[in-house]
Amino acid sequence: MKGSIPFVAPDSPEARRLAGLFRDDLEYKLKLQKQGKIVTGGPFLDILADCYILQVKTIEEMGEIFFNSPINLWTDRKVHPLGTFEDSLEGMKEMSADVGKKSGKR
């Protein structure tokens, strides 16, 4: 998730408000982590962005988590479904079996 923060003077009331929103967002993410909704994640150290893995049952639940973020309006998200290595291995085994059947090998 990458933020797109409007430019504000560092010592302005707007800067203090934005800092408060970002603090609130970190507290929100920590709450989600304690609930088991965020499995792992954290901020990147070289850019203004963070990354985390959500554990949700539905896409609607994911959308609700994003919508309720205090910095929702200043966030550019990229979402990628994540599988498991076990699923990938099983898929490779199935593909190998299908190729073997088509070529007459077992």
C-alpha cells in the first residue's frame, strides 16, 4: 500500500492532522493484527509505503477493512491473492499427471 499525501507545510495544523491520521492508521493495523486479520506486515524503510498480508474470508471483508482505514482517501492499494506452496506443488503434480496421460506415459 502506498500513500499519496498532499503537500502541507510541516508546522501547519494540516500536518498535525495528517500525522494524527497516520498514527490512527497504525493503531488500526495493530488492532487488525491482534484480531488475526493482518497475518504479518510492516512499513518499507526506503519509501512511504507498507505491505501486509490479510487473512479474510471474503472480498467484502477485505473491502470493509480498507474502507475503514483512517487514511483510506490517501491510499493507493495493490491487491494480490496469495496461495500456498502446497497448492502450487499439488498443481504441478496434477499438470505432470495430465501431461503423462496425454503422451501415453504413466
